[in-house]
Amino acid sequence: MAQLVPAIAFVWLALGSAHGGQLELSSAALDLSVPDEEHLYAAPTRPDRIGRIAAPVMINGKGPFRMILDTGANQSVITKRVADELGLLLSPDSRLMLHGVTGSLAVPAVELETLQTGDLIQRNLKVAVLGSVMGGADGILGVQGFEGLRVTVDFVRDQLTIARSKGERARRFEGTIPATLRFGRLLVVDGHVGRIKVKAVIDTGAQRTLGNLALRDALLKRRRMQHEPDDAIVVGLNDAHQSGRFLRTPKVTLGDAVIDNLDIIYGDIHVFKLWELEDEPALLVGMDVLGTLERLVIDYQRKEIQFRNKLRLP
């Protein structure tokens, strides 16, 4: 039987009117799971639940609103409930097109006077409006404006800090993963799956880790897959479905991080095409992995990921 992977919808946000305009790229993962009330801002991944990272966000001087941090999204999203609470009117002439795994969806957009969390302050910001987002949160916080910032997530203390980077190095007993910024904001790291070189996108908005067909084919060619595959169904926009295969994958190495016994969903996932990563082995590393950490730091100035524990050091 196929395993249903609920509400993974990697969404690219195209900014512009129906008459065209510059396209802004982002991804956001939507899910309907209920958040752990004991973990409002840094919910760790457990065997029975994928973790999440959320930020307290002030919008137009009101709030705080709880918005899911999505390092794969360069634009932010708020829910219709938040728009109503802020007294924002949805204009039929202002719409954004969301391009997902299995299709696209035109949604309303609104202008925000200010959006602030920690040292992130944005003004005159255009955001999409959706009926609901991850786990009943108030919206999705994309990484627009994160240049020079440092994001610190403490899953043990349930804390999230977004502050100006001072170029801090990793602490003692912490590992590091060098990164590059694709399209200016998307975190991409070099690594290996077994002996195969891969590009890996670090996406805190994704539930599950995904692999593209180029990586799957390279592993099958070397007979490096472990166990028989299980069918998976990935749910996209408007409940549209896309098929994939769960496969136990060889050791994944990303900088100082070594990840064993990881089940990855492989498929012709549209997001890899949008990220221009469909022709080479590539991964999207989601919260099923990132949420097992004790501490996660993303330093956009240093272009570096720092982490402690559970992703073991070699």
C-alpha cells in the first residue's frame, strides 16, 4: 500500500500581476498537523511528529503572530484570519501565483506596513494570503531581508533568536556546514550520499527530506539502495497528489554532519526543476532531520550552518 505523506506542498511564489513582471522564487511547505502546545517556537522532531520552527512576529504594530520559519521561502505568507484581524482588505486586482509540486494556484495578496521579529524589520511588504498554513500557525516567515542575520534555534529551550550576525564561530563540540546562497537566499550545501556528490537544500519549511531522480538513478546504478522501496503519495496544492518512493538511503554527509538510516522520498519533484537542480543529484533536507538537533544556527553573513548533537560528528 502507498504511504500517504500529508500536506507536503513545496510552493514557489511568483510575484507579479497577471500581465507579467519579475518572478520571485520561494518554497513553502504546508501541513495540517496540530502543533505541540509545549513547544511554541522550536518543536523538536519526535518519532510520532515532525518538528517545526516558529517566530513571534509583529505585523503593523500588532501581535505577536506565530509564523513558521521557512528557509526555502524568500517571501512571507499570512492567513486570512490574520488579514482580517489586521483589517486588511483583499483586492481582486492584487494576486500572487503559487507554483507547487503538482500545479499552481492564484491567491490574494496584501501590503503590510511593517513586519518585525528580532532584528528583522521589513517595511511596505507584499505577502500572499492563504486560508491556512502549517499546523494552524498564523503564517509563513520567508527569508526576504535575512541578509546579514543569524538565526539561532534551541530545540531544548524552545527558543528562536533572529539577530544581526557578529560573525561568531561555532561553539565547542558543535559542527559546521559551509553553505552557498542560490538565488541570493536559498541555502545550498555540498555533500555526499554514499560516494555520490550531491547538492542539498536546507529547508526548515519542509516536513520530509526529498531526493530527485538524478540521485535515485545514481544510487541504483551503484546498487547503493538499502531495502525495498515503499510507495509514497505527496500531497500538493488543492489536495493534488504526486507519487514518490520511500527508500532507505546510504550515509549522508554534509560538512561535519553524518546522517545514517535516513528514509528519503524520491520522485520527479517539481521543486528541483524550479531550483535548477533536476539534472544533478540533489536533496532537500527537511525538518525530519533538522528537528532532531539540539541547536541549529543559520548564519547568513558567514554562509554557514552550525549545529549541536544528534546529527553526530564523525
